[in-house]
Amino acid sequence: MTRHRSNHCMPLWLLGMLLLSVNICAAQGIQDVQLTVDDTGPSAPQRIVTLYQGATDSAVALGVTPVGVVESWLEKPMYRYLRDALSDVEYVGLETQPNLEKIAWLDPDLIVATRFRHERLLPILEKTAPTAVAGPVFDFKASLSLIAEATGRENRARRLLSEWDQRVADFRQEMRLSGLAWPQKAAVARFKSDHLRLYSSGFAGSILSELGFQQPDSLTAQGWGMKLTSEENIPVINADVIFVILEPDDPAIMENYRHWRSHPLWQRLDAVQNDRVFEVDTVNWIMGGGILAANAMLDDLYTHYALTPSSSQSSLPCQARPTGDMEPAQC
């Protein structure tokens, strides 16, 4: 593929015309972009903009410092675990509404987007710079591989994924040796101010499945999950373990959690009676979306189950180098 990089920002008049054409282009349907870049050394993309959380996490894990990123969902403007690596980046709006003018002003030579969020914007993004497009935002392996291929860091990605596979195998082995019933049925419950979301897929759900956990019987055919608005539905949460996702800085959410937790039906849940209800970090479990967050989530699970990783296993506190090196410091 031949990559072209302009020396000037996209003119505002052109941006306006492209905005008018988005609906037409989106209606025609755009196939997933398979960005193939034969990049090594100085020809690799140097000015990368990431437009979803998992892409930003993946870039840092690969040793890439983007010139532009979207704001985080929580801990604004950027999750604490990524702040050191991204101390000098420009913010280009929200994941759901990126600032197209600012993206063009940054003059990127690679944009990383996701069809789930940005399908209607792809005609504009692709005229701004070569654009790598991911599918689901929660597929951290796909995001990592996509950025690695586009930046010539395939070897690094393979090593990160191999380390992940080793950690998964180690966790499953430790759980089998723990004396607990295995596999366990796990419920991921996110409390909001006026309801509860019970997830069956997404970032946390896919990782739990890979680790060997099973879903509660009530979620076996529920797509993304369920929205529960009444405490009468508490029995559908029943599982061996419940992972509770909260936003501690939101008083309304914490009050709703206390309300549900005090209900007699909550007290009858197997996980409650066996002291297997764990409050987990929202960023690690659903917001981060990349391999660094996945490893932090796995760290949480080792902690909650009082397991000790084998000496060869460790999390990945990778930081991006400020230089153009193809490989980051060892994790």
C-alpha cells in the first residue's frame, strides 16, 4: 500500500463538504479496512491518532506514543495508568464524537478507529490519513494486532500475546489447584444510578470466558447481557462469584448499590453467602479495553482469589518511549 501524507491540514471548506457526504458514503457500506503497511525504521507511521480506548492502550503497550488520543471515559482526561506515557499528547474529543478539525490539524500519518464508533466518519478519516479500522472495541487482541501490523511492531505484539497466553494458562492451573469448585459461574454486575447492567460479553466477559469462567444460567442467550431495573430480578444474578463494577465518585450509583445489597433477595445469592462478591476496578474491567487493562484485570483476579502467579508470570507495566524505537523497554 502506498501511504500519502499531506504537508498541510485539511482545509475547512473541504472538511465541510466531506461532512455533507458522510451519510451517502455510509449508506453505500464500507468494508473493514485492512491497512497493510510495509514499515520498518523511519518509514513507519510517526504521527498516530487513536480514536478509541483500546487502541490507545494497545499503542502504549507496543511502545508507540500517539500525537492525538480521545479522552478517557473516567479519570479524565486520561486513565491514570496511561498518564505517564501520554503526558504530552493532544486530546481530540470524545470516542463517540472526535474533533475532526483537530485530527486534521495534527497532520497524522495513521488514524486508528473502530467501525463500532466511527463508521459514519470513515470517509472523512480516510481522506485525512491512512486509517486502520477495528471491529468490536472490546477485542484487545485484534486491536493490538491491528496497530502492530500498521506500525511494523508485529514481533512485539506476538510476544505480548504469548505472555498473555502464558498468564491465562497459569491462572487456570492455579484455580484448578485452589480447592475451589472449577469452573465457576461468574456474574459481572455494573451498577448505575437507577438500574443494574449484567454483562455476558464485552471486554470483561470475553476475558472471563477465556480464563475458564462460565456465565450464569440466566445469561446463556442474552446477547450483551441484561438491564435490571427492579430488585425482584435479583435472583437472575445468582452465580458462584459476582464481580461488582462501581463508580465510587458517583453518590447516586453508590446509593443504588447499597439499596440492592440490603435487599433480602441479594442476601440469598450463592456468591453473597459464600463471601464471593468482589468490587473491581471499573477502568481495568470495562473501560481500558487494551492488553494493559486486560493484564490489570487478571492481576485483580489473582488478588481476589488469593493466588500467587508462577515466577515467570507478571503484569505488563509498559510505557511508550519518547523516541522512534521499534521496541519499547522490557515489560
